[in-house]
Amino acid sequence: MALAFDEYGRPFIILREQEKKSRLQGLDAQKANIAAGKSVARILRTSLGPKGMDKMLQSPDGDVTITNDGATILELMDVDNQIAKLMVELSRSQDYDIGDGTTGVVVMAGSLLEQAEKLLERGIHPIRIAEGYEMASRIAVDHLESISTKYEFSATDIEPLVQTCMTTLSSKIVSRCKRALAEIAVKAVLAVADLERKDVNLDLIKVEGKVGGKLEDTELVQGIIVDKDMSHPQMPKRIEDAHIAILTCPFEPPKPKTKHKVDIDTVEKFQTLRGQEQKYFDDMVQKCKDVGATLVICQWGFDDEANHLLMQRELPAVRWVGGVELELIAIATGGRIVPRFQELTTEKLGKAGLVREKSFGTTKDRMLYIEKCANSKAVTIFIRGGNKMMIEETKRSIHDALCVARNLIINNSIVYGGGSAEISCSIAVDAAADRHPGVEQYAIRAFADALDAIPLALAENSGLAPIDTLTVVKSQHVKENNSRCGIDCNDVGTNDMKEQNVFETLIGKQQQILLATQVVKMILKIDDVITPSEY
Ligand code: ADP
């Protein structure tokens, strides 16, 4: 603001555009940002680990989600603060790249911020902290590499893969069925994996859910399941050796549009029109039969009359099938999607050994199973559960397990979980701090302390005394030179994570550390926050 005078000597105030904005500078800006980041991390902290709590989130339209998955919690939290949004992004990137470890990465970032705050208060410049963190993260990532082991498995010996997926699932709501779900996830991934090229296309795995039944009824179907039924109840419920026409064009006579003018003033004219429409459709059905189709799957709907005719002419059909599903059906059955009816030929038909309709319980719900497909690469995981929330959470957990299995196929290096990798890194980073003469050593040491946040949170969430437990485990690491000691969350009686079969992928853990460091560095480097203030 500035005070000025007009030509008559009357004072007035000049408000510059900038000053309408609120502004935080220097240390205040950093502290405010750190506080925002920490508050997000604090929310997720209690969800970490096998004994972590779940969160219930209600959307503005009343939908309720109960979940334990970090990325989903943050996604649904609808945060306003920009720094908090960065944390949401952080979890999303981990989810995008790795698929698992989304809670851990945010807890880690929160703890790095907490440590940075202490250093800032001691007068260390944020840039020095950022540099120190960068060095420390590189030391930690290298150390992870050195303590990692190769995990051997093959297409016939899938037990190791199953064990790793079980670790991921053990912290989820669905942990009751972790063995069965882990096996399903591994088999699904192996079905679509190219072990030679070390490539897995997760798009070929369809995850479908239906309310009803038990979680134990969840199954892996070697084919595609579509949440649709035959368009007419009297059509056959089971077609063997099906030749499928996959249509994205309307499967009915062309309808007159509003801009067309059709004058029908006599009964005969109406009947002629009707007859012609019927003939048109009849020709279409004939064409399908001529090329050898025994089933039509169509993206569009057809009216009751057409439906009836299809039933009479014994050509089973399924209508209103979504685009993504059509694509999967085409991949699985080796067929081609036909966008124009004229282009339908025998070569474009998909082939499946069995197409059947299955009904569930006492409901009218039916689903279509397309199995024994020409290309067995597409599979479906069909989830059952008591309610929609359970199914949705199972879908998210299965997604994590699928990602873990995929990551192992791409790179079969693992580190042990339960906080053991973090403790081991913490010791290594702490030792490295002594070798750095500059101010950065404070930041490096702080980084080592921040790594302890994961085992501390795991212990706290399991009802153990956090500091005491960590001290015991840490001394075990040093004394026994054993990097496999972690937090015995489930009270199994040993804290050797190898014996407990608690693994995580090396790339996942490395990514957690790298991503968390990156975001914290970014937050530390902000020294001016200018926001439009409401007035
Ligand atoms: P994220 O979303 O980060 O994967 P989780 O809630 O799945 O978070 O928790 C993962 C953490 O829990 C990892 O550090 C993992 O090592 C640890 N963990 C999982 N199962 C066990 C177990 N049985 N005992 C000890 N720690 C475990």
C-alpha cells in the first residue's frame, strides 16, 4: 500500500494489484508447506502395514468407500491445499509406476519433511538440506541394491511369486483370503506374461466383480466374462465351438430419422414398410449365418421385434456390450471388430470353445462366460463378495498384487519388508554421513532418521512400543549383521522377514525412496507462496 495525494491535497491509498494477494515468504513459506505435507502423511500413517487401519471416505454424492490403499484414500480425500495435492500426486506416481507401496511413499515423504523442519529451525539453508537428501537417497538406493537378493521362480514353480503377492495382500482388508487371491493374481499374470521378453500386459487381465457369494468364491476364468446375458431368455444358454461376430455397428434395420419424411396414409403402405424393414433385418441375420456366425456380440441394442426374429432364426445375440469388453473379446477370441456390417466375413469371426450364461443365486443376474478362446492370453478375475464396497476394495487389492507379480517378472530382485530394508538403509546412510565433511551431513543424518519412520509406524500400528521395538531390531541389524530383521507385526515370534516370507520388490522400494525425496526437495525449494486472497 502507498499513500498519495490528489491535486487538491486529499490523501488516498494506492493498492497495488500484487497486494491483493496473500503472500508467505522465506521460512514461513517453508514451514507452512511442511505442515501441509505432514498433515497428509499423518492421515496415512495409521494405514500402513498388515495391522493398519482402514479409512472410510464419503463422496459428495453419498457414495462410501472403505479402503486401506494409500493412493485411493488420497484420491478421494479432495484436498484443497496445493502442497497436499503434491502428496496426492506422489502417491499416484508410485501407483502408476509400481502399483504398490503407495502408503509407504507418503509416510516416508512426511517423515523427511518433519526432519527438514528441525534442520530449518537450526538455521540450515533449505538448499543444503535438499542436497543432503539427494546424496542420502542415492546412498540408500545403492544400499538397497546391495542387500537385495534374486528371487528365483519359473512358470512351473510359482510359489515364490505367490509368497510376494501374499505380503502385499496381508495388509489389506482381504487378507483373510490372501493365499487364494495371491494364487489367482499370479496365475493371471503368468497367463498374459511373456517370460522371455519379461513383459506383462496387464490390460489383458480383466477384473470383474459381482455382489453376492463369498470372497472365497473369487475365481480366475481363462477367458472373458461379460456382465450381460443373451438378449432373449429362450436363446441357448450354452454354445460350444462358438463363432462370434463382434459388431460395433447397429444390428437392426436403419431407422427413419426425424429429418426424413415418410408419408404413410394407408394400411398397405405401413405393411410394405414393415415388410421391408423385416426383410432388411432378415437379410442381415442371413448374412451372419452365411459367414458361419453362431453368436453375435453387438455394441448396440436392438428392439424387441429384432430380438424375437433372432430367436426364431436361432442366432443367439448379446447386446449393449461395452467398447473395452468388445476389444478384449476380440483379442481373446482372435476375431476382428466389425465396424460396418457389409465388412463381415468368415475370417473376422472370433472363436471360442465354449460360451455359456451363468446365473447367480436367486437373483436374475446372469453373466456371459467366454472360455476356451483361440488366444488364451486374455483372462478374467471374477470377484465375489458380500457388498459393493468389499468388491471394490478387493479389486484395488488385486490390482496391487498383479502389479507386484508383474514387477517381479520384469525384475526379480527383492528386498525384505516389515521395515527391515528401511532400517538397513538407515544404518548405512547414518554411517555415510560421517564421511561427509560439509553441512550436508546433518541432512544425511536426518534422512537416516526419517527412514526409521516406516518401521516405527509399522510397530505403532501393530500395538507395539515403537521406540523400544525399533531399538531392539536395529541393534540386531548391527550385531548380527542381518539385514532381514524387521517388525514382527503379526506376533509370529520371529522378526526375520525371510522366515515370515515378507518381501517387497527392489524396484518398488527404490522408487519409494526416490519419489519421496524428489517431492520433499521440491517442497523445500519453495520460498514464496503467492495466493489470491479472498476479500
Ligand atoms: P503400501 O500401500 O505402502 O503397500 P501397506 O499398508 O500395504 O502399504 O503396507 C506395506 C508395509 O507393510 C510394507 O512396509 C511391508 O513390508 C509391511 N508388511 C506387510 N506384511 C507384513 C508382515 N506380515 N509383517 C511385517 N510387515 C509387513
